[in-house]
Amino acid sequence: MVADTVRDVAGAVSGEASAEHVGNIAHIVAGAVRDVAGAVGAVTREVGNWVSDSVEMFEAARAAREDHNGRPSEDF
């Protein structure tokens, strides 16, 4: 009877410890997913800014050629 009680208590403690570990692991994974999502968002913003800057520079160069030549330039 004592052995059964000890086994039951040990099982309960083991289950609680396992649940705590699973909770900690879930917290770590959720944090990692959040961090990756944030990093992807930051990269996407940077690429978008880079493309926007490139388009603006291309348009400015075309306008400068038009001003210099006195006529619209023929681009690619």
C-alpha cells in the first residue's frame, strides 16, 4: 500500500515536472517564432525601402537627362 502511494505521488510529481517542461518549451518556441517573424518583417521593410530608393534614383537620373538634353530620354 505504501509502495502504491509512493508510486502515485512520484507519478504526479513527474507529470507536473513534465507539464512544466512542456510549458517552458512552448514558451521558447513561441518566442522564437515571434523573433523570426519580426526579423522577416524587418528584412521585408529594408528590401522595400531599397527598391523604392532605386526607383527614385532611376527617375531622378531620367529627369536629369531630360533637363540636360532638352527632350525626353529613351530608357531601356
